[in-house]
Amino acid sequence: MSPYFATMLWIYNTAHALRFRGRSNYYELRYEELVYNPSKEVKKLCEFLDIPYNERLLRPDDEKKLEVDSWNHSPNQGIDSSSVGKYASYLESFHYYCMKRSQISNKHKTVYGLQHGSFHEVQEALGYEGIADTGLRSFPGSFIFGIRLLYLVVRDVLYRYYMLAKTRSVFPPYPGRIILNKRKVVQ
């Protein structure tokens, strides 16, 4: 997954979920709270779902071994706090550049009633202010970063249309846009 695609996926999915805040069937669980106090958070979730809490929910199922390569660990490992803040050690300047420049298009925001369209807006709504700023440097290669980001956007758009033709499905218009030098480049 490219840094642009990963950023847009997170912005888009999270912005859509945030539309339902305040509804009776919406539950928001902070990952950090889950890993630092799993019993308390799982109890609250069970109460919300109106299901009985069982300590076994906190332990991995040893009977079924699952491996998911992209996660770099097995889902059977159980709840673990080792990945909290992990982004700070492996994200590069280009990843932060993508976070700062990628947004949901105004058309998609209007059509779907989204209140948040940028990484900054979504992280602020979730109480994670400043994450995209963590890796901000002067972006010494910002021209190169811009070209690289534009390439990823074009590649992702072409792949989207390829999948459209291959599956004969109807895709909504491309949901993202990027900003280079304070101008919209792709929408």
C-alpha cells in the first residue's frame, strides 16, 4: 500500500465513521485505552453490545493459528501495547508529507455529508492533534515529494479505473485530492 493510499484510506474510512458519532449504535474505542486497560475497555464494549463479559475475550484463541503477514504479527498474540506510538519510529518525511497534502475532495464531502476531509481534521476530531506534525521537517525535497505524491495519485486513479473495467462495477468518482503549493492538483 502506498503512503498516499494508506493515508487516504484512513482519512476516508474514519471520516465516514465519524458521521455517526452520537448515534445509539455508534461506539468509539481508542486503541491506546484498549491496550493499556484491556479488561476495562472490553467490559465497556460488552456492555454497549449487551453481551456478557468473559475473561476469555482477552486471551488469544490457541486453537486457531492465524498469520497475517502485513500485520507483522499473529492476531493470536493477544492485546499488546507494543505498537502504540510505533509510527514515530518508522514513518519517513514523505509519509508526513502525504498526510499533510492528502484530502477528501469537496464533492465527496458534500455528497456524503462528511465534516472532516483532511488528516489534520480527522486526527483533531479523535483527539490525536499533532501526529502529522510530528515528522514535519522543512521537507528539503518537497519538489521531489510533490512529484512522487502526484505519481502515486495517478497510479491509484489508474488502478481504480482498471478495477472498474475488470469487475464491471460502478465506482464513485475518485474521492481524493492533493495540495501542492497551496493549489488543488488532483480532485
